[in-house]
Amino acid sequence: MRHRIVLILGGGIAAYKCLEAIRRLKEHDISVRCILTKAAQEFVTPLSVGALSNERVFTDLFDLNDEREIGHIRLSREADLIVVAPATADLLAKMAHGHAGDLATAVLLATDTPVLVAPAMNPKMWQHPATQRNVATLKHDGVVFIGPAVGEMAERDEAGPGRLVEVEDLVAEVRQLLDSGVQTTAKTDLGSDALTGVHVLVTSGPTHEPVDPVRYLANRSSGKQGHAIAEAAATLGARVTLISGPVDLAAPAGVAVINVQTAAEMHAAVHAALPADIAVFAAAVADWRASKSPRNKIKKTGDAPPTLKLVENKDILKSVGTLKSNRPPLVIGFAAETSNLIANAKKKRKAKKADWIVANDVSEDSNVMGSDHNQVHLITEAGADRWTRMSKREVARKLMKHAAGAHAAAHKKTNE
Ligand SMILES: Cc1cc2nc3c(=O)[nH]c(=O)nc-3n(C[C@H](O)[C@H](O)[C@H](O)COP(=O)(O)O)c2cc1C
């Protein structure tokens, strides 16, 4: 089936990247009707947008011909999905407060079509409490966010969270939302308050174990899965504590982030953050650390290379799963395995007294570490359920919906 989206371009430097997105979306047989804000027209022209989309471009709320031919109400209702990219700080503020002073905001207000937003702005604008408040409001309303990414900005010497996500990631997310049918359920499903009043604790990313002041042991975890879980839990209304190792990702909006470096720091932060109703251990915690980490850099001496002696780190999942008091009612671990996936994950669930294990194959050809996709099995007491390959954001949404269901069922039982 041919899908139809409305793409709203805001007035930001990244608008030029959305020209490429239009082309790529059309290659996937998605028809793209574009609305440009007044500011967007300072960055890209309606002419180039029209040539690429091969559709009429809309800019003015008071264009009488438009009102007769299509109008802002029809424009929004005929779309399967509305995408705002680049979403400026200004557009987010207007959306969060229900403004309708121009065509873009009027279309956004006059619709119950799902909305995907890809913010792009200076890191200070993104991190400003006002923007973060607006993002939290919009997420609560069911708006789906992608990004921003972290990195260099167009401005000199500026870096941080605020870059538009890569065009291919934006296109993949649009396709995912259209294909998965999220378009008909986003408001009720993702914006619901299924986890309101629930404290969700999530760990994410790798840990860095120092060898000396400049060297460390690490692994290839990007933190994408853990951060997506924190974001999905917040979208469902949870109070979320995200304990993160060193990652190159923006903190999800509305989530309290505690940054740590080592497994020992993560262990301490997790126990300090309890009690929690649901705990998800997605971090790839180092099993071992160097037995000693000297204060000075280890020097080459010309003799034999130094021996690195390792000692085992505390097992965070097990330390929480086996708690006698203060144990979260739902403890979810992750098992990254390179062989015997299901058998090893089942063993891990029992040994660590986790309720569920999300098992994923991280062997070399699985292409999971650092990627945006994941193929997992959910291991519960009932057995192993294979989930199809999907984006890490979809895995996160599905896992949190399951967790919300389990939480509600347990709550009902205790109240009976
Ligand atoms: C050169 C330049 C670049 C800008 N880039 C951004 C940007 O990347 N993100 C953003 O939120 N605002 C950016 N702005 C500010 C917006 O253009 C301004 O807030 C405008 O009112 C947004 O209008 P709109 O939200 O209706 O598109 C930029 C302004 C200028 C002059």
C-alpha cells in the first residue's frame, strides 16, 4: 500500500538535509506533501521542495485556493503520519502549547494523525529547561521523537546533543512507524499513562575499567538499546532513572540520568537508586577490571610487556535479582551471547534470579553492537519468545509495553 505523509520543515540549518529525506522517502513509495514554515523558506525554497516531492508545496494558512482545494484540515487528515523535520525549538514550543498561528502549527493542532518529530538545534537550545519541558509535554501527548543526535554543530566549536539524526535513520523510523501500524495507535499506545507513578530503573552503555590514568578496558556497547528503553518508559509516563556508562547519546527527555564510568560505580548507583518497580539492566557491564590502576601512566621499559591481572566485578543484575528486601518486583536482564543463545539465557535467568531475560545474539555476523536494529528473544518463566528483527526503539517500546502489562497484572493481584 502506498503511504502518504505530511512533512513539516522548520526554520533550521538542517532543513537542507530534509531535501534528501524527501527523495529517499519517495524511493520507498511514500508520497510526501510538504509544508514550509516562513523561517524554513529562508533555508530551502518551495521550488526545490516541490521539485523533489513532485507535489504542491504548502506555506500559507490563508491561501484561499488551498482552503477551497484542500485546506489545512484535509491536509492533516489525509496523511498516515505527520513528520516534523527539522523541528526547531520554536516549533516544539508552539506544538507543546497548542499554537495555531501559521499553517504548520494549525495542521499539527487540527489532527489526531500520529506525529514524528526530529529535533535539530543548538545543544544549549535543546538542553534548555524550557525545551525539555516542551519535549516532555509532547511525549506525554503521544508525539514520537527521533534524536537529536550528538555531534558537531554547524556553528564553530559547538558540539553536543542537537544534530538532526542521519537521513537514513529518519527514513527508517518513518517506514517502521508506517509498516508497524503505530500510525493508528500512537496516541493511545505510546502516549498512554500505563506506567504513571511507576519508577523504572534502566542501565545502559558500556563501562570503562581503568588500567592506568589514560587507558581503559571497554566493550562495543553503544547504549542505544538502554537509552531507547529509558525513553520508551518515560513515554509511558514512568519516572525513569537511567544509569549510563560513557556513551555518545543525548539523554532522553524527561529522564533523570546518572553518568558513571566503571562497573563499581554503576553497581553503587543502581543500589542507591532503589527502590524501583521495574529494573532493566541493558548495560554491557565489564565482567572484569584491572586488579590495580596505578596513579601514573604505565611506561614502556624495554623489558617484557607488563602483565594485566584482572579481577571480577560485582554482578549487578544478580545483586539486585537476589535482594531479600527492596527487590524490584520486575527485574529484567540482558544476555548478549555469541553461541547457545537460548540455553545460556535461560541459565542466566535462573542463576541471577531475573524475572525476564532479553537475549540477543552478538556474534560477529549478527551486526547488533552499535547498530540501530536488534533481534531478541524474551525469556520468561513460560519459555522463550522470538521477536522479529526490529529497530532498537521498537524493541524498547515492545518491552516496556510488556513490562507495563506485567506491572498492571501484579498490581491487580495484590489489590484483590
Ligand atoms: C542561521 C540560522 C540558523 C538557525 N538554525 C536553527 C536551528 O537549527 N534550530 C532551531 O531550533 N532554530 C534555528 N534558528 C532559529 C529559527 O529559525 C527561529 O527560531 C524561527 O523563528 C523558527 O521558526 P519556525 O519554528 O516557524 O520554523 C536559526 C536561525 C538562523 C538565523
